Amino acid sequence: MNDTRPLDDDEVLRYWIPRLVADGGDPNDALAVRNRAATWDEWPVAWAEIADGYLDVGGNRAGRGHNISAAAAYVRAAICFHFAQVVAFHLPDMKFDLQARKTAAFAQAAPLMAPPAERVSIPFGDTTLPAYIRVPADRDGPVAGIVLVPGLDSTKEDFATVMDMAVARGLAVLAFDGPGQGEAHPGLLLGPEYEACISAAIDAFAARPKVDAGRIGTIGRSLGGIYVVKAAAADPRIKATVVFGGAWDLSDWPTMPPLIRAGFVWATGTEDEDAALARVADATLDDCIADVASPVLVVHGRHDAIFKDHQAERIAAALPDNGTLWMVEDGVHCCHNRAFEVRTGMVDWLAERL
């Protein structure tokens, strides 16, 4: 199956480049891809070529003992591999291969980071969730921690910039792949009760001697923003929650970009959009929002094309005593175009409350 549709310049400029930069990539790489790729079929190949270049840089720097530079290069490679595979739903073999290369690139970066990212496997039912934990160095006593919950087409590796911000502020951080995401797919598919894996991640995090089990918060990105609220309603160990470009429910489905709806089909392992939507029917706050007692920060872009602004406003309105709405008037989805202000603001807000 081929996808020879031409790239949409407006979509690339308004969404993909801001997202790349927000996650730690270089806008020059996005411009290079746009010059090399005329169709969506050519997009994965162009991104993979750039990723391979960063792997070469990383190997060179690591061989010369420059671990910080090597880690940064490997992270950039991982981000580029992510961008390579993210639209390749019609090329499953290529998508799985690029996902594996992303995982391998970040694994090379992890031990070279300062502080290092420790690879862990979180028990979850009859399987495990792949994750990374970073803990600030040279801190007396256990520290507060943040669990990072990815969105539909994001993964633990995409949280590299937020992880850096957290540890720089003295916070431990855990990022994982949940059902349907990253390495967990296809063995574990997106479906009902995703929030159970957030509690499993907290179990693993809280067991760490250097993490204060009484001071754990969450950030839920995009679709993950629904599930962190559901988790906060069910798990009293969550002391503060950030809904980062999230939603109340999936009622915006008809107006979502086609690639997003294709992402739901992929993540759920279903045959079509109707089956995918049925599989995630419990992605709603209707039955749990009244049970959320801890503080919640709802961060949203007014120009979000995936989850419309009314979704964020509805969440905040339902939490009059403990909810705060931060609407970024010129923000796109997850406010990628205002990444520095928004991401540092989210982490600072959690640091204040934890």
C-alpha cells in the first residue's frame, strides 16, 4: 500500500516542526526533510537518513569520551526515528523497524545522560511496561517524582526535554510506554482501563528508596491527559496532575485529522475507525471527575486541532475548587509552538505542589 499524497506545507509548519522542536529536535532537520520528501511515503525515509547521521555523530563523540554530546546526539537520533515512523501506518513492517531503531538509539543515550536514565520493566498483569527512571544526583533524602504519561502516538523517549527539566529542578521522573504505545505495541494494545498502568508505574516508582512515595504527580500528554485524570480519581497517591493538551472525552473524533484517527486504529489493533472508537469507549471523565480531590492544572492551546479548547474548559469547570485552566491563546496541540514557556511552567507548577 502506498501513500503518495503530497505533504501539506501548512500542517508541516504549524504542527510537525513545532512538535519536533518541543521534543528536542532541530527545525533545520524538518526543513531538510521537507526539501527531500514530496509525499508521505518519502517522509519516513528522509527522517531515517537524518537519524542515521546523528547516530554517527553520537558514536564519534562517545568514542572520544564526550558523553554529554554523545547522549544528545543519540536522543536526536531517537526523535528523528520517531518522526520517521509516526505517519507510516500503511507500512507496518517499516513502522516496527523504525520504532525499534528509535528504542535502540535512546538506549545508547540513557547511560550517558547526567543523571543517567535507568531502564526498568514495570510489572503489569502478565506482561511488563518498558520505562526509564531518572533521579537527581546529590540530593539528601528522597525526592518528589513525576510520572510522565504519553499520548496516542508519543512514547517515553519523546519526554526527553521534560525529563531534563524535572531532574534540573530536583524531581525524579519516570516515563513509560503504555498499552498501544512504543515498545508495548503490538503485544499490549490500547483498550479499556489504561489508567491501571499508571498505578502500576506509581507502584514501581514509589518503591524506589530515593523517591518520596508521598509526593508523586503526573503529566498526561494529549490522550494521556484523559487517563491521568482517571488515575487521579482512583489513586490517592497522586498528589497533583497536569493535563497537557488532553480532553474530557473523544467527542471531537469527527473533526480530528485523519492521521490521528489512523493512529487510534493502529494503537488498538483494530480493523477500522468504528472498532477503534469502540475499543476506547471508556476514554471519558463522565464517571470519575467528581472523585478527583488533588490539584489539577489543565494546559491547552486555543488552536488545538485534535482536542478542541472546549474540552479543557469543561475539565476546569468541573473542578471549581482544585482545577486551574491555563489556556494559551495562540497555542496549537500540546502548545508545541510555546514549548519552553509551557513545559517549564508545568514542571514548575508540580515542583511547587510536590
